[in-house]
Amino acid sequence: FAVRAASESQGGNKAEWSASEKRTEGWVAPDGVRPHRRRNYGRVKELNLQISRLGRRGRLDQALAVWHELITEERDSHGAIQRNVFSYNAMLDCLLRCHRFELMNQYVDEMDRSGVQPNTVTYNTLLKSCFSGDKKDLNRAFMYVQQMADSGLEIDRVSYNSVINACVSAGEFNLAEKTLTKMQGVGIEPDDFTLSTLLKGCGQARDRSKILYYVNLKLAIDQSSSREKLSSTVYNTAADALISCGEPRIAIAFLDKISGDRISEENTANLVIDRKWAQVVHDNESVFSRVQVDVVSYNTKLKAIRDAGVSYIAATQTLERMEKSCVEPNSRTFTLLVDILARAGKLDECRMIIQSMVNHHQPDLHQTEAYNVILREYTRSQPVRLVEAFSLFEDMLHDWKLKGRQCAPSHVTITTLIDACARAGRVEDARKFWTRLDQEEWGRKLLRSSVSTHNAFLKALRQATLEAEDRGERVSDYIGEARIIVSNLLKSSGGPRPDLFTFNTLLDIAVVAREMRTAEAFFAEMQNRHIAPSVLSYNILLKGWSREHGGLSRATFWFNKLVEERLEPDEFSYQAMVSASARARDPHRALGYFKQMELVRQKSNPSEVWALPHPTAYVSLMRAYATYAGDQGISTVFRLRDEMLSRNFQLGATGYSTVANAHAERGQIQDVLSVLGKMESEKIFLRDHVKCGLIVKGYCRAGDLHGALDFLQRNLRFADVSVYNCVIHECVKRSDTGRLIVALRLLETSSVTPDEVTHLALSGIMRLAATSIRNFDSSLLRRLQNSLTSSTSTTLPTTPVELGDI
């Protein structure tokens, strides 16, 4: 201030400054005190401005280079250059703009050590770094305000707005309103930023009444304003909050009123339903007529049209209205239009719009997001339109080379394409695309930019593992490939890190491959990486152990760990325990978990992606009672079936086969055939050997061995070893040596290899049959016993046949 005053004054003041400067000559500073020197304030101001400009451009490295010029040492005859509060404020603002929040506290500490006192601008800059939504940031915001109060600094409107924003970002809407009350209590009225932030919080809280309250507050301010043109910012945010509350049609009508468009009869009806909103629109027409709509107003209306499911024609009419109002559309406008048309199936029109965007000469008109919208629709379609998706990607690359970064692929682009391959079950295509990206510099950069791309590839591997398991192929290779993907993520420096979704997918791949010890090792690795497992993580392990013989003990162990970690078991946790108990032949324990599952189901609606469907628990319980609880258990199976049907649950292939098996256990062969016929009418197919086994079991349990052998002889190509074992066991049980020999001869003529169950069934009667039947081929016994030591699996037919063919 003294330097500026001297330069602006006449010679007398300048002489006075020189005299005061002379008085310092000959002054000896005490020990530890730096002697006063003239400071080059002009140079400091210049460097501060340079830091501010570089910060606005996001050039942090260059800003740091300028910062190091601001040192507290003598430079030349012009004096010393010293950092002041404006220097620190400029540097903090640069870090804020470059999103390097973690470095800001270092400069605040250095500021304190240098004896530079922060001012209101310093604290306001620090407050703007508290909008991440984390509770720690919210606490930090209130700490800064308290420090301002303790230092006697003014807490101005910017400070209060920042605290309100921090509260809304953290989901603490009530705390934001309390801050508003305190702000008004010290005589500071809310501005557009304040109201827009609070309206955003209303949308998050889905509180329509609060939206109306703040709109009325804004209207009261605008009514007293003498401006001819009023800002539409708050009203745009209010309409967006209505969309978040599930009221897009009211948002359309509200924006129509602001923009002066004619409200359609349908939208008018929506306003009449909500009388309060209708009254607001009616009573404030004079205010709305002064509101100056902008591109955000029209974009919000397009968003409402999309979410309301209104015809795409309304979107084109909105664009016509923009043209008449001389409002220039931006990238968001075209992206929303493409989104609306894509949802209506107008994908060819979408590509035409993108081409017009490419040919547009505005440099800020970006097409990447519009491309991504169409790719998303190709991915969501059934079946997945993979060829069209990759064709569009090639067009995108072509436009990128011609037009530059406006069409550049993003990590969303490549993630969507890999996800499309996963949905289509085309892991080879995903693998080729990944290799192609890894060979290009821009591709490697995108792969290093987001963990979601790696997660999408892991999802493709998981789908391939499921399909390989269904085909009976080797699946361990997929686990190794998935492990390599995660290892590369862990080794990369400065790149994305594996997250919870990464490890959950890895767990699921191991579970599908039936490698439960590997899955548990992945779980331990996740914990070592300080990634907290979710309920879904435990559910994946529970699902895996529920499918393993003898897996009940490990399933119980992980279920108890889930509870110990203070996580709440959900419906799918109990479903897995029902299945594990059923496989362990413990129907009573399964019933206990089933009842607990029903209590959980009443409290919440499930939404996990990979969780077992609810009927699975019913079917598991049915299987437990059907197989291990005698005739009373069979009756329970039918009661559970009736309950499922009364709740409109689908039995599915496993449910129907369990019911058919229950009928077969009771020897009700006609009921077995009826169930199988119903399955075929509903296009639910069982494997041929399963259907054959159910019919043969029905004949055997009915005591009709002649019918069983007659059916078996006519359908040898569909029978596996379990079918023969059923007939042999029944023959042994009834001591029917003659039919036993017929069954053995059929076994001999088939390509089916006996197993140990066959051996056990024959052990008690084989010698008697061999000595008492003259025509018995004793070499069959030798061949049978020799085959037991080298038993191999048999490839069975998988092509489904109609019941009439069987």
C-alpha cells in the first residue's frame, strides 16, 4: 500500500518515503532478526498473476515453476521477492482447479511457517475443496469456518455457499438447511448459487415440497427485482430436481411456462393434479415472462422428455423452438436428442445427427458422448448388435482422425464395446479388441485410465467360464487369464487400481470353475489390499460352497464371518445356506434358513446382479425333502410346489424335474409323463438322459420292471449309467435275477461304462446269478470288474428330443 501510495502521489510524499528509508541506514538488527529490505512488490504481483492464469489453464507444472521464483532472498538491486498472502491464494486456487486437493494442506502449513496470515479468500478456496461428498470433507469444511470465526475473519456469502454445497454433496440436506438459516440470521440473503445448490439437495432427497418452497423463495426475490431479464438458473435446477423426484412431466410443463411454449393438454393435466404447482404457475406469469431461457433450460426439458417416455417428436419440436428463440444448441443438446432417438429405436437417425455434428464448425461441439449413447443401445438390444457396434466404432475412429479430439474415443467407449462382447458371449472378440487397444498408444492410454474397462473384460471371462462349464470344457485357463489382468492392474504405477467389483468378478470366475480354494485365496488377497468385502462378496463364496458336496461346513464358516463383520445377510445369503443344507441331506436346517430368508425378503427388494433367483431356495428345499425325508418329504415337495405356483413363481427346469422326481419316487409314472409334457409345452427342456432316468425310475418304483426294461431297450441311446443303476438296484431289491440279466446284457451292448454304484448294487447277487443261470456270460462279470478300475466319463448326447420320440 505504501509503495502504491508513493507512486500515485507527488514529490513530497516520495521524499518522505526516501527519508524514512534513510532512517534505516546504520540500523543493526538483533540476533535472529532479518534486516528490513525493500521488496519488489510489482514483481510479486506479476508472478501472482502468472500463477493465477496458469491455474485457470490447468498448467500446474508451469505454475509450480513460477512459484519457486517467489523466494525470500535478495535478488538484485531492485530488492527481494517474497511470497505474500496473494501468492498463496493464487497457488491454492491453481491446485483447486487442477484437482490436487491433497497438496493444498502442505501450502497452508508452509503459509503458517512463513508467518503469512490467511484471509477470507484463502479459506474460501479451501472450502471449495470440500465438495467430494465424503464425511471427512464435510467435517473439514466446518473446521475451516470455525477457524475463520476464531481468527476474526468475515464469513461471507461465498463461505456459506461453500458449506451448503459441502453438506448437499455429502447427502446432509438437513444440515444444509440449518446453514441457510444461520446465513440468513447474520443478514446474508441467499443468491442463485445458494438456491440452486439447495434445489439439487431437494432432488437427491426426493422432496417435492421443498422444491416448491425454494421456487417460491426465488419468485419472491424476482418479483421485487427491477431487472427486465431474469436468470433461469434456479428454475432450471428446480426442473431438474423434479426429474430426480420422478416427476418429469411436471418439469416439462414448468419449463414450457418459462419458455413461453404452449403447454399441451397432457402436461396441463399433470399440473392440475398437483394443485400447488398449478397455483405457482398461475400466480407468477408476470415473473416467468421476464425469465430469459438459455440452452440449459432446453437441455433440461429434453432430459425430462427422455425420462417421461414422451414421443421423440416432442424432442424435435423442442429443437425447433430453440431455433426460433435463437438459442444455440451445444453438445449436451445433441447428446440428449441422440439418446431419445436411440431409445425409440431410431439408430440410423442418430448416426445422421452425429454426422451433422462432425460437419459442424463449432470447435466445442463434442461427439464422443453421442457415439457412446448409440453404442450403449447396441449393447442393450436383444440380441446384442455387436457388428453394428464395432462398425460405429470404426466410423468414430475415422471422424477422430479427420476432426480431432471432438470425436476421440473415451474409456466409456471401449468399456461399452467390451461389455457388448461379454453380453453376447463373444470372449474371443473381447480378447482381440483388448489386444488391438494394447498395440496402440491411444489404446494403452485408455486402458490405463479406468478400472471399469478391466472389469468389463473380467465380466467377459466370467461369461465364457459359464459357457465352457455348460459344455463340459476346461475352465481353469480362464482363471489364469483373469489373474493376469488383475496382476497387471496391481503392478501399474499411477494407473487404476482394482476395486471391489474387480475382486467380486474374480471370485465369481473361480466359483463357476468350482475352484473354491482359489476363490478363498482371492478373497484373502482382496482383504490384504484393504478392500472391504461386501455382502455380495460373501454371497459368491456361499453360492460356491453350496454347490459342493460336503460344503456345508465351509458355507457355515463364511456365513458366520459375514455376521461377525457386522454385515447384514440378505435374501441370497440365506438362499445359499438353504442349498448347502439341502445338499448335505439336512432338510430341517434348510427349512430354518428358508424361514429366515422369507423374513429378510419382507424387509427389502433384492437387486444384486449375480444373486440366485428367489425360486432357487424353494427348489433347493424341495430337493432336500424329495431325496432325504421319505414319503413325508414327498408330500412336502408338493406343498412347496403349490406355494410357489400360488405366488406366481416359475418352477423352472430344476423345479419341474424335482416334482417329476417326487412322482417317480412314488411310482406315479403317468404323473411323471404329465410333468415332462408340461415342460415341453413351456419350452423348458431337460437333457435326454435326465428325462430317460425319471421315466425309468417311475416304472421301477411302481414295480413295473417289465415296463422299465421295455422303455430302456427302446431308448438305449439316451440312457446313462444312472439309468442302468436304477434298474439294477430295483432288480436286486426284488431278487429278480432274470430281469437283472436282461439289464446287464443291455448294459453290455451299450457304450456306457459301469461305475462304483453299479458294483455295489451287484456285489450281493452277482455270484448267485453267475452260478444259477446256465446261459449267463461269465466274461461279462470279469469285464465289469476290470472296467471299475479304469472307469472313465462318458460323453452323453445333449440334443434335446421331444417326449414322443423317447
